Amino acid sequence: MNAYRFNPRPILFALLLLLVAGPLLAQDNAGRKRLDDRYHVRYDGWKRVLPTHIKAQYAGGMGFLSIGGGWDYGARSQGETDLLVGFLPKAYADVLHLTITLKQNYIPWSLRCTERLAVEPLSCGAYLCLITGEHFWIKDPSRYPVKRYYGFPTQLRFHIFLGQRITITTPHCGTMKNLSLFYELNTNELDLIAKCGNKHLRIADIVNLSVGIKIQLMK
């Protein structure tokens, strides 16, 4: 029986349309922002080091599940930097591996649909993922007789991604301001190089799907 293969082309086509239509939807005829009501609440003093949100992400080339926090910035909180720690269980590898991911996100537009619901039609960015374990390395181990035997580090991967989000505003209680559900399509530098050198590789062979949740914290 053939295994199910994820086809990213319809989603990539939708993202391309939203990339063109997003700025038009987010502006009125006078060029003023209308549907985008995001704003950045800035902490004062030492509290600026506190995370502004918490994230959990499944898959994405950063392990089975990754959890961490991050900081948003910009006049409309369109930029985010995340630090995530994840794991790859023994069921998917030789032993349990931990991952550490530094992720940069850019969310240019947010379209308010209802009082409590908004859609971010495009999120994009890049991240570096480090996996632990003696079978992975940054520099080729001395046991290989030829210098740069592999030619690339097996411990560190660079990813780029495109995605979309739905944000739900919660009642002002506790420390949660809103939560976002998102998905991302990602690939890494080795897969891109392989695609350039192998015309038989399909987009579906180098693009992976991940999903996650973001909890925005109150000040």
C-alpha cells in the first residue's frame, strides 16, 4: 500500500495569493491601516527580558515536540524571536535526542474578522535547529580520514518557512491575552540543494508540515 504523501502546492498557491492581496486588504483607500488592530505593549526596565509569549510546535524539523518562549516587537508586534527546546523520542531515532531552536518570525498583516477572531494570512521566517547526541556534529570527527568528509554539519540545520495563523482574543483574565493556532510549511538548506541537483525530487519531497499554538501573555 502506498504511503500518504502531503501535497503542499495548493497551500503554496494560496499563500502566494495572500502575499499579493494581504497589503490591499489591510489598507483603506487613503492608505491608513484599518483591519489590523495589533499593537505592541512594551515592558519597562529589566522586565524587557521577560517573554511576551509561549509557544508549542509539533514537527518542523526541530524534533517531535518543541516548547519555549519568545519576544515580539515592532509597532504592531509583527516581529517575533523564539527560543524553543524540543525532543526526538527513541521511537524515531537510535536514542532520545534534545533539540534547541532559535526562530525568527515575521507576520506583516493581521485581518480582524470579528471582535475576537483575526487571521494572519502570512507568516514567514527562518530558524536554526541544533540536535544533541554523539552521532551528530558541527565539525567532522577525527575518525574520518578525509578532511570535510561530509562537507556539512549534521548537528545544525537552517530552515525557512511560510505559514498562516488564526488568533482568538480571550477575555482579560489571568495572564493570557490571546492564543494563535498556526501551521507552517518548511524546508532546510540540504533539501534545497538536493532539489537543485535532482530534477526528479518533487516539492512534496522537500517540504514538511508543522503545526503549533502560541499564547500571548498580558503585561
